[in-house]
Amino acid sequence: MPSENTGRSTWGSRTGFILAAIGSAVGLGNIWRFSYLTYENGGGAFLIPYLVALFTAGIPLLILEFGIGHERIGSAPLAFRKIGKRWEWLGWWPLMFTMFGIVLYYSVVIAWCVDFIFYSINLSWGDDPDKFFFKTFLNLSSSPSEIGRVQVPILGALLAVWLITWVIIIRGVSKGVELANKIFMPLLLILTLILVFWSVNLEGAMIGISAYLKPDFAKLAEPRVWVDAYGQIFFTLSLGFGIMIAYASYMPHNSNMTGSAVVTALANSAFSLLSGFGVFAILGFMSFSQNQPLEEVVAESIGLAFVAYPKAISMIGGAGPLFGMLFFLSLTVAGVSSAVSIVEAFVSGAEDKFGINRKMLATVLCLLGFAGSLLFTTNGGLFWLDIVDHFINNYGLVVAGLLECIVVGWFFNLDIIRKHLNKVSRVQLGTWWNWTIKLFLPLFLAVILLKQLIEELLTAYNDYSWASLISIGWSWIAITLLVSFILAVRPWKTESHLEKGRGDEL
């Protein structure tokens, strides 16, 4: 269904758009990373910097990305091309390192979840989930240089993940992405509510919930806590990915964009808070059952989902397999909705510039994505995943967000976007929003970037060799940046898309 005078597809409804935006924002990190950060950074006290970050950075920047896409009427490359010809590369770069970086390893993690749905049936991890995951399932090598072989169980699940993604993308915006999220998001909420209700009723659950919410206000004096809070908000809302710009471009002219941004951000954070109750109720149950301090059963990130949770599932008893299947199904649903959004953002950019048929483009991208993902299914795949994830999240996304604020704030008339948003939205933005985009966010993102660089130069990340970090991490950033410039200088096949934005009439 084409939009008015733009030839672009549109969402079938505002609800569909919001569900798709939430689907992109809500991912695996909402379920395990947020809970761990909260525990590590002062428990309930962490919610203070987290909420401050949400309202001072997350919502303003999400509004900006919605505004760019909706007012300039285009995907990230087209939108930045309309802002200024020299900035088109800035639209391509996030699409490059997300499509040919994040989604490659992210789809493999989703494949792990798919496998663990079936492993839950017979509790295949046995008495030692740690050994099962790292030695049997991943067959982890000793270093990134030892790539080894593809693990067949992961390969089969990975193929299924990319096939589902392909089917959703080729169906288009309203019949594919929107319809999928209208199914996925309610399903994810139902699964999460079942798991949380089940978890909080387990014996010892309150031990974990108390640790999750117990405030340690002394932590608020530590700068790292605030950096973690802002970093979590930035990454969890898919900011800097180019996704929200593309999604907003599919909205009709008279759409409440500012209100949609607020609803999306609040829904994403509410899901994180809700998931935290379930995660720590399970950890409290484990602490009680094993008679161990809670800190001994808490694990970060991957260990929490694929080691700690399987241990808990085994301890639940006869209902453990069902609980495990529901848990890993919820992770799969959350992961697929985010993966789809990354591929869709790249499809949108390529469609805008080169006018390539969507089905052919989606097919080629998914085949390339599947082929690229194979690297992360090997014996050394976890090391590559760790390094690529670290560099893209800590450098790629932060630099992209920083440049986005600078380019739109200082090299474009930001009032065009603000006035356009105020014209179509119920929530009105004052000049405070301009200065948040022009000064506060660039300064904060620059501090995060500088801090990370200093730490990186003083101590090699995760004790990897400098050769591995340079040849994998820095090279990944450099190559995607180079390809972005190459794409930007290619001629546009769809000149009609280069017309000005909606706000130029104001």
C-alpha cells in the first residue's frame, strides 16, 4: 500500500508500527543483560540512573530518529542524503555493520535458543550445563585463530532462523513485518507473564527479587553506573542502527510520531523491568535450593541464559522441561523480531537507492546473511562473536549516534524536524529538545567513547591478543565504513525519492 505521493510502503496502522518498533527494541538483552546490570550496579538504586537516561537520552534520540525518517521520508541512507549529499554514507554505515555484523552473530544466538527448546524436553545438558554448553554444544576452541568446524546442530537451527526471517521480509511491510510483530509481541508478552508468574511462586524466589530491587545508593556515586545506564538505554532502543529511521518513513503524513516514540521507549523499558523479576526469582530459587549465596549463582549474559537457567530448569522437577521450552521460546521470539528489523532496515535502504525488487533483494541478503553467520557456528565462533559484538556496540553504534546528533543538530536546520513533529504529534517539543540533541547527547556519547578508548589502550579487551582485536574487531569497523562510502558515491536509480522532506513546507 503506497504512501501519499511517495511510492513507499506504509504500515497498516499506528499500532502495527509501534509493535514493530517495540519488536526491534525488545531483544535478548532485555531479558538477561538488563537484569545483570541492575544487580551489579546497585539493585533498585540503578533504576534511578536508568530512568534518568531513558528520559534525557533514550526518548529524545528516539524522537530524533522517528523525526528524521518521517520528515525526510526515507530509510537512513535516503534521509541523510536529503539532509546533505555528503552525509549519505552516515546512513549506510549503521546498516552495513548491523546487517553484516550484528545480525550475523545475533542469528546464531537465536539458533542456540532454538536448539535449547528441544534440549529442554529431555534436559539434555545433564548434571553439568556449563560443560555441556561450552564443550559439547559449542565445542569451543582455545582462541579466535582456531576457527575449527561448523557445529551441525547449530547449523540446522540457523537455517530455520534465516528462513523465517526471509519469509517475513519478502511479504513486505504491512503483510510481513507488521503482521509478524502483531503475532510475536503479544506472544512474547504472554510467555513472559507466564514465566514471571511461575518464577515468583518458586520457593526462595523472594531472595532473588530482594537482591534485584534492594537499593544500594552508594553505587550512584560511581561514574561507571551512570555510563552503564546510558549505554543500556542507547543499545536497548536500537538507536544508531538505522532501523527506527526506516520504520518511521513508512508512516503516513498525519501520524503521532512523538507520542509513538514515547510509547515505544516506555514499553521497552517496562518489558526489561518485568523480565528482571522472572530472572532473579529463578536465581533466588537456585540460591535457596543449593544453599549458596546469590552471587554464586548469578552469571553474566550468555552464562545466565545457557548455563544458569538450564541448572534451574533441572531443579524445578517434573515441570522443568515445560518451563525450559517456554523460556527458550520467549528468547527465540524476542530475537527473531529484532533480527527481522535489522534486515528490513537494509532492504529499505537498498530499495530506496537502487530500486531493486524486494523479493530478490531479501533473498540475496538472507543467503549472504546465512553464509556470513556460518563463521559464528564454528568452534571458534564464540570468540569471534564476543570481539565483533564488543567493537560494533562500543564503537560503531556510539560513533554513529554521536555523528547523527552532530550532523542533524549542527549541519541541518533541526527546527525543521522539530516543527514537523509538533505539527503531526500531540506531544509538543520545546527548544530544550534541540539543545539535548545538539549538546547534551554528543557530549555524553563522546565521554563514553573516550572512556572506552582509554580502557582499550590500557588493557586489551578480555585478554585477547592485539592481533585478534585488530584483525577482527577494528577491521570489521573499517571495512563496513569503507563499503558505506562506496555505496554512497554510487548513482541513485530512483531520482524521484530525492525530493525534499515533509517539513520543508513549514
